[in-house]
Amino acid sequence: MAVNTVSYSIFATNEFTVGKELEDKLASILNVDVKKLGAKLNSHKNFVWLKRKVSPEISAKIKDLNIPGIGQLRKNKRFYPNGPLAGHVIGFTDIDNKGLEGVELYCDSYLSGIKGWRLAHRDAKRRELICWGYRSILPADGYNLVLTIDSVIQGIAERHTQYAARKYKATSATTIVMEPESGEILALYNYPALGKSVAGHLYYSIFRFSKYNLL
């Protein structure tokens, strides 16, 4: 119900030489406003994001331009194949894949994995020296999480809950479908629904300071 897909984040460094023609090309490929892009490129900052989480196709076009000072980082992007289905349960992440609500938030430490690091000394030529005090932690992928939610039953529960709530003009409604023998939750839905496209300031203003919890 939630997977990672490959994406790329495009950035500029102070090595980039500003030019109207290059700005127009970049704006066209990235599908951004050329004036806003120009403001970023003319900010004289050592590092500035131009656009986050673009597709591999756009990444390839930027790479083909071979512009000095324009680079990209490969980043995972959260993708929900079933769209808003079970949105209250799954929740959503921010642009850096950090969980904001639902299972994404509750299990964030398990899903995120471990960023590796190494502490070492270097000589004047920046060659690494292996010596006492050398420390490191290997990176590790996050865990896969399997829910008991049945997407078919979840879809049915959502449709019927929405229908009943609208028919009887209810301000809110909750449906839970449980397997009686095992206690597994097969469907869980809160009305009104939350679309996973909600993010940023909308998320904080609507939900973080609300008396209603998503999960």
C-alpha cells in the first residue's frame, strides 16, 4: 500500500554561471516558473535546491545538458499505488520521507533504516588514516511492514461508510472490520477521509493542532 520509487532532487552550486538561455532550458525541463528559478540561481548561495523528487526521465534530461554547477542527488520517493485508500491508517510522509501521520509516523524509526557514518582521520593530502579511535556504523535498510488490512474489504468499507454518513448527514463516522478468530484488523476507516496529497502547512494547520487524531 506504500512503496519507495526512485526520484532525483536537482540542485545548483555557486559554480553555476548564470545565463538566460540556460535558465530557460532548466525551467522548461523542470516545469517551474522561470522567474522563481532565476531568483534561486541568482541568490549567490553555495547550495540551493531547484526542484525536489523529479522523475528519472527529467533527471536524464538535466544530466544531458552537462551544466557545470547543476547536480542531482538520488532520493527515494514515497508512492501509494492505491491512492487515498486507507489514508487514515497509512498516513503520509513529508518530502524527506519522514512520517507525519498514521503508520508512517508510528513506525517511522523501523521504516527509515539507519544512515551509516564513519569517523576517521585524514592527512594533509586527505588520505584516510586507519588508527586507534576509528569508528563507523554501517548503513542499514529499513524494515518492510506488512499490514493486515485487506485492500478489497477496505475499499468496500470506505464506500459504504461514505454513503451512510452522507445519507444521514453525519459529521463523522468510523468503520472497523475485524477477523473474529485472530483479531486482525481487515479494514479501518474514518469519515471524512484524508487524501495523502495533504502536506506541509495544510497538514500542520488542519491536523497537528486538531483535537481529532488520524489513527
